[in-house]
Amino acid sequence: MGVALSVGLRYLRAKRESTLAMITLVAVGGVTLGVGALLTVLAITSGFQQAFRDKVLGVNAHVLVLKYGVDFTEYGRVVKTARSMPEVAGAAPFVIQEMMLAKGERLASVLVKGIDVRQARTVMSVADQVVAGNFDDLLPSDARAADGGTAGRDDPATEGAHRASRDFAADASDPPRGASGDTRTNVGSIIDALNTPLPDARAEATPANSRAASLNHGAQGPAALEHSAPVGGGSASASPPTPEAASLELGALLEEPALPDDEAEEALLGELVASQATLNTAAIAALPGVIVGKTLAEELGLAIGDQVRIISPLSSLDSSLWGEASPAGPRQQYFRVAAIAYAGFQEYDSRLVYAPLREVQSFFEHGDAATGVEVKLHEPEGARAVARSLEAKLGGTPFHTLDWADLNRNLFTALELQKIMLTLVIATIIVVAAFNVIATLIMVVLNKKREIAILKAMGARRRSLVLIFALQGLFVGLLGTLLGLIIGGSVVFLLDAYPISLDPKVYLVDRLPVVHHWLEYVLTAGIALVICLVATLMPSFWAARLPPVEGLRHD
């Protein structure tokens, strides 16, 4: 083999054969280009597979336990059984349903997922994906205050208080309706009153009292008027007054026979607005929270602390009633934006909404039932075996399990097929370069007929001649593969260091993912060397079959 390799390399670097040397360089360059392109494509396709896998497992658990029907009330027993398995890191129930999310007149179709706030961290990575707000703020303010935010939601005694807070916040946020059907807020009524011409100085006190009463939302009777004092000189109290006190003070100003000072009027109106805002903020803080995706928050213009409505579209198909809290409208409930999460996966960031499990169960009116149980494992690769084992422990039907690969089979199958097809397409570049290797070896055989004949006359075997030209072609492929791996690896490192931005609405991720793995390099090098080796066989066997007389005929 040492003699064959030595002879083959001498043939490649023959200085008198400039044409042959040029063809050899072209062959090396073709293999280099093909290997570099193939390595880059494999790194990108593997990057998409890993990125999607990480995004899916960041939001979904490794194993889902479901039950045929809608009466999955024994989820507590399922959670306990799952946690007893050594492969399981955590388990928690969930409820999921397609709903509408609204802020004002803006609507979006979403998937509302009810999660157990105290157990969710053990089965999903949503808490780590929060970019604004706090994951623990999903619970209402009074529930967070009780036992550090981990108690109070299951206590029936506090459920009425929570519902009262939600109703109060809804009343505070919804403008009161008049008989004519138009709506206006308390502050709007005061502004209308300020724009109305004031009574003449000689007017009687009764009309003034009547106007003050119309402005006073909450104060009743003369006793309330006795506690109000005129405000003069634009003075403001140290703390914002309540809406009732501010309304009484404004009514007293309107009762005065002389025109009040504009500055005092504006200061009092500002205090009233501030006190009303403080009251609304406290009411909204008592609402249960939701976590929305970053894309969804941008589409609806949501910010932390905003009040939103979750609407059940199936309860009323007339979308014109979705903005009204009337008996004819759909079933809806008010929530507070507690956090904004960014999973980096468009499908989740634009559609998924998380809410406390108890609130979602109450809203869906399914009682204490869950859609399923999520199970997180220490090793995701063993999800299928664990899923089958867990299903057997639960007794089979009506329970059934799904692992993360089954749940997203279409997505990962498509990615795998895409990777295979792109590999085949890019590998054709190496195949084209292999034709240059064939041409190089044919040129060598044609120019070395005399030397081949002499070697055969001296007793060289066909196997030795095949080995000479096969090693010669393999050296071309090896050199091209080495250079291609260097160039392709450099491109992959650059793409990782300076990622290319992508449109998440098209590619589902916001940046081009790449993977550095030794397996990609080995696979690329193996494909290139096999193609080059196969390309050397035909000219090698042709050279070995040349009769000695054919090479010496013209000598």
C-alpha cells in the first residue's frame, strides 16, 4: 500500500502535466464547495429541529395523560401516581379551551390554558420565559398576600370575596348606561357639567343643590353635604380625596353665587380623576391574572396591569354583542395582565394565554374537572417508555397517554423529511465534483499508459494498480473534504455568533438556528469520502485491465 500511495501522489504532482494539475485543483475545489455547503445545511436543519424541540418542551410537558370524555375529575390520583415514578420530575393538571381575548374593541382568538400556579414550575418553563411582570402575580392580590401567594385560592370562604372583587372591577371599568343607551363615565359627567353655563348669582339655592346632587355619585342627603368644605385658592389636600368627597367639594363650588376660580376647579377635577384611578387600580389588582405572549400583547396593545376580558364565543354567536355586558351577550370574565412571556415560537407567543386553574374551571363551568395531566421527566428521550408504563399503572382505558414526539409528530416528521431532502440536494454538488475526480483519473491513466504497461510487465498485480488510482482519487476527496469542513465550520460559527433575523410569522422562530455537533461533521465527511471513493472505481479498474502491449505499442 505504501508503494501504491507513493506512486499515486507522484502522478498528481507531476510538474510537466499542467493541465492535469489544473483539473485536479478544480476537483478539489468542487469537493470543498460541496462539503462546506452540506455542513452548513445540516447545521441549519438540525438547528431548526433542536429549536422547535426546545420551544415545544418549554411550553408542553414530556408526557400528557388524557381521559376519554369530559369528566376527568380524578386528576389528583393521576398526579399522585405519576409522581411516584422515579423517572418523573413533576406532574400537574391543566385545562385548555379555545376562547377570545379582548381589550376594548380589540379581539384575538386564543387558547386559554388553566394551570396550577403552585405546581406549574415543575412541568413547564413558562416562568423562565417571562420578560415583563411576574409569574406569581397570576393569583389575585389577596391570594398572593395569604401565605406568600400560595394559599387562599382553594378556600371557599375567600371565593366570594374574589368574585366580588371581579364584579367591582367590572363595574368600575364599564361605564354606566343611561336610558338612551349612550355611556359616559363619572369624570365625563363632571366635564359636561363644567361646560354647562353656571347659574346666575341671583339664582336660588335649589337648582344649585340639584346640580351638585347630579354630580355627587355616592353621597346622599344633606348630611353628606355638611361634611364638605369649600375649596379656595386651588389648595389641595395632602392625599387624594375619595370620589365622594371630591364630588361634594365640586358641588359646593357650583352652589356659590360667584364664579369659582378656574384653577381651583381644575385642581379639584384632577384630584377626582386621580382618586378614581387609584380606586380602579386597586380593583384591577384584585382580579386573577393572565400571562400572554409577547406577539399577542403587541397585537392587542397590552401592558402589565391592563384589564382584559376572556370571552366564550360559543355562548353567543352574535359578535356585535361581544363588547357589551348584557344578558344577551356571551359569557365573559375579567382578568388582569400579570406577565408577558416570550417563548420565541410564533404559534405560542401569538395564541397561548395562561390563567389560574380554578378561575378557568369556574369560567368553563365544567366543575372540578381537568383536560389532562402534564408530566415532566428527567430525561425527555425516554418519554415513550415512561408514557406506556404510566398508562399501564393507571389501568389503561379510559386513560391514555401521549409523549411529546407523538403530540408533535407532524411537525418533527416534516422537519426530518426536510433535512433528508436538503441533504440529498446539496450532496449533488459533491457528486458533480466527483465527476471532476473521474476526469482527473482518466487523464492520468491516458497519460500513464506506458508506466502502467511497464508495471504490469514487471509483475504488478491488478489489485496494486487499482489501489494506486483509488488512493489518488481518495486523496483528492480527502483534501477537498478537509478544506470544506474548515470553510463550512467557519460559516456555521459566524451564523451562530451573528444570527440572521427571520420573520417569525413565516419561520415560527425569530432567528436562524444552527447546531455545532460532531455528528454533523462526521456525517458530512463520510458522505463526501464515499462519493469520491465510488468515483475512483471506474477509472482504477480500467487502468488495471490495460494489457501491457497496449502501453508499449508506440515505443
